[in-house]
Amino acid sequence: MSSPMNQSKRAHGRGRVSLRGIRKSFGTFEALKGIDLDIEPVEFFALLGPSGSGKTTTLRVLAGLTPPDEGLMTVDGVDVTHSQPGERDVAMVFQNYALYPHMTLEANIGFPLKMDGVPKNQIPGMVRDAAAKVKIDHLLHRRPGQLSGGQQQRCALARAIVRQPRLFLLDEPLSNLDAQLRLETRVELKKLQRSLDVTTVYVTHDQEEAMTIADRMAVFLDGSIVQVGTPDEVFNKPSNVDVAAFIGSPSMNLIEGHLNGKTVSIGDYRFDLPKLSNHPSGNVIVGIRPSHIALGGAGLTANLYLSENLGESMLLNFKVGDNLIKVRLPEVRSFTDNEVVHLTFDSAHVHLFDPKSGIRIDL
Amino acid sequence: MKNRDSTKYLRNATLFALASILLFIWVFPLVWAVVVSLKSEAEVLAYPPRIIFEATAQNFKDALFGGVSILPSLITSLIVSTATTILTILIAVPAAYAFARLELRGKKWLGFYTLATQMVPPVGLVIPYFLILNKVGWLDSYQGMITVYLTFSLPFAIWLLVSYMEDIPREMEEAAFLDKANRFQALWHVILPQVRGGIAVTIIFVFLNAWNEFLFAVQLGGNTVRPVTVAMYNFVSVEQTLWAKLSAAALIAMVPMIIIGITAQKQIVKGLTVGAVKGGGRQ
């Protein structure tokens, strides 16, 4: 996924982060159950997961705001597990921005420089540069309360990038923006990160956001990392059933089936997986995304339950026994209620999972 | 529409009348004190009281510069109240911050203890304080009086400030820590400017309580430390009460409070942190 330019920067870049066996409990709640993670220099890395999965706690461990109970954290080979936040050379954008309400934007953005002991005469120039990068240099004399949500968010970004930190942490920075602004800011954020060459860790519960913005990502579920990879890898080769169900919208269909040699059967429907090699026969969970199912042919018999017209495409919900199967049709046409159709799966895009452990069976 | 307008008018008129009555009850003693302070002692005792009389400033002159001048007592009150207020703020601000933010062992217990001192009726403490100060040799001394006042003002100030500090989102400080501020810098640059309103309110209350205090002043003070509340008593004796001079003295004693109230009011408004954080801050 990364360009050759980035590869060369990584070789001698700074901001290589590694976590080893990080555990953290709050009372009886185990928030992090042993996190291992390696983040490369200059990488845009997303921590993705539903709420309560431990992604924000991991970010706070990286920031030094939440000391881990166990484990080791290094930045560029230096152990910082027990360093104070200020000693780590990290900058963070909080979900609620945490701007200082009594200071002008200029003072807000200049605050880290002032605390860092940057000579007073250099601060205004650096503040102006940072503000210009996020296009708020015309607002420097206002206070946070006089700005819109989007402008506040940019101010928080400017305050984070003004002193060129080793590590740049973003905690759901777009979640307080409206949908339109979120899409625009997402693109700008990606560009900004490219131009800054700073290792960036980005927390989000929005899988689409993570897919589009990140070089690599870690999927969190229930206090553990279940998969680390590029958006492509995570999307196309989910490591287990939970990841498969979490990534993608609408989510992947997961249907009980049976494997016999290279043939998968779901009810009466049979299809071959020629690439499958030597997996013992038995029950499996068959995973297939809604866009990889076609109508017609000698396929799975299904009753139409509900159809949603999305304008350019259709989302169809079929009932097969007790299962609900979603199909994305790349065209719009009319169906009758309870229409019976046959569904055929694109075998190149079928995933198999072990029904007991939920782990992916490699094809 | 018309009907609604008239109902609204009636409601406003009723509210206005009610407010006027309450205001009158509240303001009457003050107005009466002003009137009395401008009369001669003989005029005060005239019955029925006369609405029209010859106003005189003599009472104010006497109260300030006469034989029983309250001027030295005013200075004493000013010293005691100012010192109490400054010391209270200096101690209460870090204490409140610690209560609001630090994870201290026994914090809950300490918090309750601080509050519990407020539950004892002051009258019950006069004699113990007298005995203690007597033993230490601090009766009728500034340090004695200020220390006693601190025992009342500190718990009050700490609890008032804790509530203001708890209202500030934690992220604000965490952001400051990440910006390489240490705890003291975070308190100074980020927290304190946002609780200015709370500090202003605390200053007013602490100063007001110290300035108006009478019970402890009369028992634990003396000729060296005689606050203005005690000194006013000079105008009341067994034979007669000098109402006009007493009123004048009372009005003079009010002036510092009014000045503080007006100056601090601006700070209270400034202290509001609207729009700091989405959905946060004191609205």
C-alpha cells in the first residue's frame, strides 16, 4: 500500500512505535488484554473497533495519559512505558478538541511552543505557518467559543502539528462534525499527514473512515487486537468471523455450510472451491459479501424479504431458512413480494471460517 | 392574540408588584439607615418622625474623625479581612485542585472532615478558641484573629472551588500535559483562568464573612484588634444609643463591600467558559 517514497523515509524516519503485552484494567473491567503492536515511521495507522473495544485506551497509553498495568512501550527504541506525557514528544487531538477557551487561537496554537521554551520571537511565525496549513490563519485573534465546530477542529489540529511531534495521535477527530464536513476533512487530513511525514495513530469506530484514510490498521474487539493489516488485507482476508462481520457495510453474510473435499454445500446449493487445499471435511461458516452474490443460475433458493432502492443500486434481503442474506444488486429493477430467486456465489470471493474457533480457513 | 397579551400584561404586573414589595422590605432598613444618618440625634428621637428635616453630614464626620472614631477599626477590619481572604485563596486553590484532580489516599475522608468543621455551631467554638489563643498568647492579636477566621473560610472556600474545578473537562489538562506543561503550569495557564469566576465569588464571600464577623471579634479581640463591627458598639451604651452616628458608621462600613461586589461582578461574567468544549464548560 505504501509508496516507494514512504518506504525510503521509513528506513531512517523517526516515530517507530512498539507495544508489547500491554494490559490495563479499570476495576474489574479488563480494557486491554495484552496488546502487541508495531507502528512504522511516517505511517498513518488506524485503531478500529466498536466502542469499549480498547482502542481509545490504547491511544491514551501511547500518549502517556493512561499508564498500563503491564507491558512495554518503546518509541524509536527508547522505553517510554513510564514517561510522562510531556516527555514523549507526542501531540494529540482530542475528540472534544480540548481547546483552551480563555485563549485566542493564536495563544492556543502557540501554547505548546511556549511550554517547550521556544524563543518568544519565533512563536508567531510558527503559529501562522501551522494555522495556514489548516486554513485558519485568518481567525487567529478569535477565541474557540466564536468558531464553528469545523474551525475548532482545525485549531486543535494546528495546535498538534505546530511543534512537529514524533507521534501524532487523533481520537475520533471527525466524530463531532456533520457528515458532509467529515468527508471533506477526511481527505484533507490524509493530505496533511502526507505533507508532515509524522507517524499518525488514528482512533475511529467508523470502518469506512479507517479503510479510506489509513495505510494500515489494527482491528480491536473486546480488549484485544484481532487483526493487523492494510485496509485491503483486512477487507479481503478477515482473520476471523468477528472481523468479517465488523468490516464492510452492509456487513458480510455469514451462513452455516458443509465442506466436503473442495465442495461447499449450503442446503441443496453446491459449489466448488478449486484453490482449497487439503482441509478436513466438516461444518464451516461460509462468508460472502453482498456484492459478490448474483441472481439466477442453479443457486441457493431464497425468498425476497425486503428490497431497498439505493438509487444506483439495490440492497435485497432474502430469507433462506432462518438466515437473512443481503445482496447488493448493481442495477435497479422491480421485484414482487416474496419473489423466489436463486442466489449464486462468486467462488473467488467466498471466505470460510471454522465454526468453533471462528478462525479463517485459508483458501 | 389580544387575550394572550392581556394575560401576559397581568402576569408581568403581578410579578412586578411582588418584586417591588420584596425589594421594599429588603431595602427599607438601608434607606432608613441613610435617613437616620443624616439627622441630628435629637431629630432621630422626634415623634412622630419627620419626613422633612435639615440634613447634616456631622454624623459621618463624627463617626470618622470624632472622639470615638471608627477609622482605626476600619483599618483593623481591612487588615484582618484582606489577610484572611488572601491566605484563604492561597491555600484553598491548590487544596481544591488536589480534591478535584489528584488521586490521594483518604481523599473522601479528608473531604468529609473538611466539611464537618462547618457543621459545628460557632457559639460552641468561642470558648475553646479563647482558651487556645490565651494559651498561645494570641488573644487580641492579628495572627490570632486571622487564624480563627481561616478555620471558617477555608472549608467553605475549598468546597466552593472544588465544584468549579470539577466542571473543567479533564481533557483540558491532559492537552496541557501533552503540550509539555507540568502540573503547576497546567494549573496556572489552563485551570486558573477558567475558574476566575469561582475565585471572584469565593473572594467576595470570604471577605464579606470576615468583614461582618462579630461574635469572635468581640470575644477574641480587644484594644489592639477591634474590627469595625465591634467598634460600632461604642455608639451603644447603657444610658443611650447614638442612632444617627451608629447609622453613619454602619453605612461607612458597607462601602468596601459594595466596591468589592461591583468590581468582582465583572470577573464573574468573564469567568464563564462557554464554547470551550462541545457540550462542556459552564454555560
